[in-house]
Amino acid sequence: MTNPTPANGRPFAERVATRLLYPTAHPRTSVLRAAVADKVVLVTGASHGIGKAVAREMAAAGAIVLLVARSLEDLEAVAAQITEAGGIAHVYHADLTDMEATDELGRDLLDVFGHVDVVINNAGRSIRRPVDQSYDRFHDFTRTIDVNYLGPVRLLLTLLPSMRERRSGHIVNVSSWGLRSRRRRAGRRTPRPRRPSTHGCGRSRPRSPRTTSPPPRSTCPSCTPA
């Protein structure tokens, strides 16, 4: 018996498991369009990988996409692809480790667009060397914290008042697969989560019937179209 032909490089069993475990991971085009058409969607880390793929999908579904990343040239290339396909994209060159600049970015976006409907916190980095090779690289840790946690929080603190006032908005935090797997078997190494703090921050929203802030959502790269 032969295995079913993989689609998009993914085995049949994996596609079935993804559909069962994450039914909204790959929404139908009509459903996505109904949800984001004419919405202002901000995507950080939009110059490569998941951020780039998400930005293109959002634009194809009719969203006004705000592309944010440090690599201006790559951002402009993504924006050009979106525009050529008939979408709308705006480029914002920004470094999330610069807190004042990040706050200014949020204020500029509100001045230009009036509000942001969806914030997709995708920009992030991880430390891929063992600790015994990092004794003199404390800056790696501070930069990781800035990009993965403090930068997104600074941006959200600027944008959230507008969302609360409008009683509308969504926040999506992209995290690593290691964060989704809370149980660890003895003797096995589990990938370190790329964004545990922001993921936890999303769960820290007060549980009150009067809370009007939009509920954050967390996803993982393994479940996001790329």
C-alpha cells in the first residue's frame, strides 16, 4: 500500500492532524476575506518567512497591510509583490528594540489610519548557541528580550487604548512549537520557546465581564501557512 501523495510537501497524515487539532489554521478564502477585508492589519517581521507569508495572505484577502521590519529593502520587495497582485501594503522601517521609535511608530500609525484592527506580533529571534558559549554575549539575551517581549508590549500599549475605545481589535502572538508543548518527557530535549513572555502576557488579561480589550490569540509556526 502506497502513502497518499503529499500536498505542498506535507504528508497526508500531517495535514489531517493539523485540520483536526487546529481547524482555523487554514481558513477558507471566503472566510478570511469576510474577516479581514478593508481591515488595517499590522504585521511585524514582515520581510521574511511567516510574516511575509501572512502579510501576502492578508493582502490577498482584502486587508490593508502595514509591513514592519528592520530590513527596508526586503520590506519594499514584499510590498511590491503585494501591490502587483492587486493588494494594498504600506512599509514601515522600524527596530522593535528601540522603545521610543516603537512608541512613535504606533502613534504614527494611529495618526495616519485612525486605528489598527489586527496586530500580528511575528518579529522575534532566538539564541541558538549553548550557554557555555554565551558567557561574553549578554547582549544576545537583552536583544532577544527586547525583540520578543518589550518591543511588542511597547507597541501594544500604544495601540490598545484605541482598540478598547472602539471595542474592536485582535492581537495575534506568533510563538514557537516548543511553547505549545507544555509536557516534556524525561530524557528528551524540547525546543526552547521563542516567545514565552508575550504568550504569557496574552493570558494575563483580567477575567472580568467588563473587560473590553480584544482577546489575544497565540499561534505557532508549524500551524501557520508559509
